[in-house]
Amino acid sequence: MFAKVREMLRMRDSNGARMLTLITEQFMADPRLTLWRQQGTNMTDKCRQLWDELGALWVCIILNPHCKLEEKSCWLQQLQKWSDLDVCPLEDGNYGHELPNITNALPQNAIHSPDSLSRPRRTVFTRAIEGRELHWQDSHLQRIISSDVYTAPACQRESERLLFNSQGQPLWLEHVPTACARVDALRSHGYPKEALRLTVAIINTLRLQQQRQLEIYKHQKKELLQRGTTTITNLEGWVGHPLDPIGCLFLTLTEACRLSDDGYLEMSDMNESRPPVYQHVPVATGSPNSSESYLSLALEVALMGLGQQRVMPEGLYAQDKVCRNEEQLLSQLQELQLDDELVQTLQKQCILLLEGGPFSGLGEVIHRESVPMHTFAKYLFSALLPHDPDLSYKLALRAMRLPVLENSASAGDTAHPHHTVSVVPSRYPRWFTLGHLESQQCELASTMLTAAKGDTLRLQTILEAIQKHIHSSSLIFKLAQDAFKIATPTDSSTDSTLLNVALELGLQVMRMTLSTLNWRRREMVRWLVTCATEVGVRALVSILQSWYTLFTPTEATSIVAATAVSHTTILRLSLDYPQREELASCARTLALQCAMKDPQSCALSALTLCEKDHIAFEAAYQIAIDAAAGGMTHSQLFTIARYMELRGYPLRAFKLASLAMSHLNLAYNQDTHPAINDVLWACALSHSLGKNELAALIPLVVKSVHCATVLSDILRRCTVTAPGLAGIPGRRSSGKLMSTDKAPLRQLLDATINAYINTTHSRLTHISPRHYGEFIEFLSKARETFLLPQDGHLQFAQFIDNLKQIYKGKKKLMLLVRERFG
């Protein structure tokens, strides 16, 4: 529909404005407007874009160079009416902007107006309404648009001197977005030649301003560099502006250069529009020696606009729009085939942007809140690289910064890049697109790394820039992975410099996330070891030696050291014996340091890593024993004890198992506790070692285990075979079974009977009829234990009589007891 309106305007059909009025009425009647306003929510992106286009079209209509005054005032009244309605969308897309939202609670930077509340309300129609002041009667403007050969008169009056540049070409000194809106209006209303002439005058003006700002900057340069900050002269950025001034000039110029072969403009068979084909069309001008084409002007003005230093606007929508508009312009630039003439334009403009003062976003000093140049620089870098590599790297490295995240302290401190911890967003202005901008910064770095493969010096510089300017650990990790992939292609040899860059970045990520423990840590640690292995044995030794700055003790033992000494690593690096020994020795030192620091998590790994070295193994075992008295749990101790038995150290296993036993407490009803298997194993171990060990363990068992079924299980196992079958040299099994009437089993037997008695009473206090059958089975089990000693049947009969006496109220249950046990 909008295209239809533009077509009608181009044909100078007066119904174009009427049609736009009808469309606008439909837009204003959208029921969602009220809803969004009440809820203070933002409208959808698609809607926002349509409203923007609607606003820009009204500007076009108000600026129609040939419209009658009464028509214009009619439209203005109508626009004012719409604009005054509560539901009329605001220019910056912020509903809820009158509500005291979070943005207002933050101290605004001095460059923004102090408070959103005190600002006049600007709607999508405000710019069109402001167009009421604009007319076309200015004689200089009339001459610009009506003639290609309008130049400065030979003898100028003082007042005319400002209207031309030094070559005598006319300038148009209006506010840039407004001047561009005039161009759009001329184009839209079917005046393409006039639009072109005004565009050329605007570009001449921009060039002159660029030159003047450069000269002013050269005088202030020293002072600005010392201060390290600058003010921004452009509070209103041209990219992301509601009127899209740069897009408008670019389109006007490229349309003049389009090959008008119909075949190109048609859709191709694939239903995809082909990229347009352009040719150089010389600029029609009064000066004979001009060799410029409209195409090189289009490139130049796009570069000026994209490189303009501008403040990040407020609000999510406006910030999003800056990114969108930039990407749109860049995709149009990518359609230009860069020939020699365009490459020259590109080089010239890039040099100006690099030297530029406050007008350039790529200048040496920029304002802390200026819009970053990463996406733009990535385009410039790739476009310039084949023609002028030095300039392209200089540009891309300059663009790597993201000042809003770089507080003065960390920015200069490249010696310790890991100290720049990720930022606390609340200290920064509300940059809603920060995540996107940081990933663009990462893309730029990745593009440079890929291009610099094989160039040691350049790679070193890029690495320093990444360490200085990128603050997000997950993005640095992504870059490290990118560098690793590019450095180790499957089909050709490894690039060692780039591989070292990958390792450096990986190490930085390890340091950054060591204390903040990132959820991807495990993956990052594994990756780092792979990368170090790829770099070689020296890198592995180095990370093992400085583990405490990079890893937690658990990571260092269970992932890093274990992988470094694994069979796979030895094969991958085809290490000789001294190298293997060096790695193993580093791993052992690390293991002991980690076990000292965190015995609970690392003692077992340390023992495993020290297996092959007697002295280190002894030290690790001692650490485990010392820690047993402290914070070790019974399950950690049992695990280490089982490991000891497996390695052929049954006595040490027994010592650890005894320590584990003293940490355990099994209540009468915990008959499914996970530690039961450990207890049975420990008893079997002590039994196999001999009578003395069993005698030492039983008091610990009695003290820790109060569960009758577990105790009777242990008792049964101890009476089945004779103790002492572990085959310890110098000891023989007596071959005799042990009696439950004598020590040490008597103590266990008494404890078991007591446990049955206590459990019985505990169960009877809360028993319900559906558990009666289960209870009778339990008593049968108890009887087996009671009957073990000589006087057992008497003791059991006494026990049953007691029950009948105490619980005689439970008639049905006692009937069952009598039936089974007499």
C-alpha cells in the first residue's frame, strides 16, 4: 500500500495523499494501540516499522514542492489531531515513557536531556508537523535544484561566500536529516534530476564539514588525547534516524547509476531478485575537471554516515533500529562491485575516518557512549583487505573497542586481562542491544583472526586487542574455539601461531571464570586441555604447573591431570620416556597440591595419579588419613578404602574403613541405607584379615549400626567361615569357626538382640492392622538370632511373654503372636 502511495505521488496524482489519509485512519483505529498504551508494553517490531514508514511518508507529503498552501494546512490540521490522541505512537517507540520507568531512575549522562519526563512528547507525526516551517522559496535552493551548472559567481558578495565551497560548487547548509527529507520529497514527487542535484550539494557540504572538523581536531588533538574523552557534536545519529537520511541519499545516487536493462530489474526465474547492476555515471557539474561518478558519491556518503560518531539513542526500539539500519546499508554496499575508482573512494574515506576527530566513530578518541563500529569495520576490513591490508588492519583494530564497557582502570591494564571481570549492567546506561553489540565485536575479531592466519606479528596484535576490549568470557571462549578450528584444518598442516592464540584466549577464559564458575566450565576445561595437547608437551606442562590460577582442585585432578597422563595423550604427542616422566611428575605434584587443598574431592584422584610413584603415593595416602578426621564423609572414605583393597593394600583399606565406620550412624529403621553395602564389605574385609582385625571393627559396628537386620546379616556372615583368609604373608587362618558365645562375636550378638527388642517396641507403638503379617515375619527373623546362644530359647520365650503383657490391648495381633510362637 505504501509503495502504491509513492507511485501515485511520483505520477503527481493528488489522490496519493488521500489514500495515505485513509491508511492512517485505519492505523489509528487499531484496537491494539489502546491495549499497548494501557499495559505500557512496546508494539511488535513489524508494526513499529510500518508506523515509521507512515511517518516518513507524511513528511514527504508535507514537503511536496508543488502543493498549495490550503492543502498543506488541511493535512497539518489532520496530523495534529492524530498526534494529540493519547494512543498515537511515539517517535522513539517507547510507550510507558511517561510512566516513571527504570530509565528515568538512572542518572542520565549530561549529553542526554536530563529527564524523559520533561521532554516534549514526540509522536510519529511530529517530524511531518515540524515540516510546516519548510518551504522551497529560497533562491539559492531554487538555483541548486534547477541547474547542473550553477557555480559561484566570479565576484562574490560577502553573504554568498558561505554558499559555495572553494571549487565554487554550491553548498546546502540545512540540518542534514531535513535536507535529506527534501531529497526524498523531490524523488517521491517525480523530480529525480532535482533530487540528484540537491544530493550533490549536500555531499559537498558534508565533505567541507568533515575537512573543517578535521582541522579543528588537529589543533585540539594533543589535549583531547591526554583527556582521553571527547564530546559528541552529533546528538542525532543519521543511521537509525526516523527519516533514514543516508539511505535516502544512497538510493537517489545509485538509482541514477542503475543499468536500466529491464532484464535486470525483473525478478529472475528463481523468484529471487538479482543484485542490481550499476555503472559509473559522471556527475553533471559546472566544473570541467571533475571526474566523479554518482556511484562513488553513493559509496562515500554511505561511509560518512556509517562512520559518523553518534550517541547511542535511548530505548530498546531506537537502539534496535540503529543496528537494523546499519545492517541494511551494509547489505546495499555489498552489492557494489568494487572497481579501482570505488576502492580509491574507500581508501580516502577510511583514512579520513581514522584521522577524524569528534565527527568520526573511528577517530582516536571517542565518547564513552558512542555507537560501536564493529559491524561497519568488519565490512571495511573485508572490502579493503585485498587492496590495502595495512589500512584494513589498522581500521579493524581501532574499531575493536567498546568504551561503554571499558572503565578507565581496566582499559589500560592489558598486563592482567583476566582482571576485567564481566560488567555489572546497572552501572551503565541502558544499552538494550549490548549482547548483540558484543557478539558483533566478537565477529570482527574472528574475521581478523581468520585473515591473519600465518602472520605472527598481526596475530599478536589482534590477540592483545581481544584481551583488552572483549569482556564476555563466553565470547572469548567462542573466539578461542574459532581460532583453534582455523589453526588445525583437517586437510593441511597446523598453524602454530594461531594455535597459540587459541590457547592464550582459552587460558584467559579459565582465569575469568575460575571464581564465577560458569555453567559451561566442564566443557571449557576439556577444550583447553585438548588445545594445550595440540600445542604440545610444553603447553601441557605449563598448565599443570600453574593449575591454581586456572582450575579448581577437582577440575585439575579429575580432568586436566588425568587427560595429560592418559594413554591417548601419550600416543597423540608420541612422547619419549623423559617427556612422559616429566608429565607424570608434574601431574603427581599437582595431585598432591590439590589433595591438600581439597581432600574431600581430590584424595582419590590424587592416589590414582600417584600410583606409579611410591613416595608420592605414600604422601597422598597420608593426606587422606589426615583428612579422615576432618570433613570427609563415610562414603568418600569407603570409596578410597575399596580402592586401596583393589590395589592390594588390604591393611590400609581396613584402616580407612574403620575411620569411615566412625563417621556413620545407621538408625533402627534404615534397612535400605546406601551405606549398608559398605558396612558389609568392611566387615568381610576385617574378617578376611583375621580375628584381631574383626575384634577391632566390631565395637565400631556396634556403635554405628542400630539396624537389627543389618547386624544379624553381619553376624551370620561372620559365623559361616573361619576368619583370616586374605592371605597376608606370615599369617595363617586357624580354620576354626568362631563361636557367638565368646568375644568378639558375643558383643555383636548382644547388640543384634537388643536392636531386635528396641525395633519391636518402636514398631508396635504405631502399628496398623495391614502391617500385622509383616510384623510376624519380622519376629520370626528375630527368633533365628535369639536362638544362636545356649540359653536362647528361654530368652525368646521371655521376650514374647513381655510383649503379650505390654500390648494385650492389641488383641488380634497378640492372637497371631500366640498362634505362631505359642
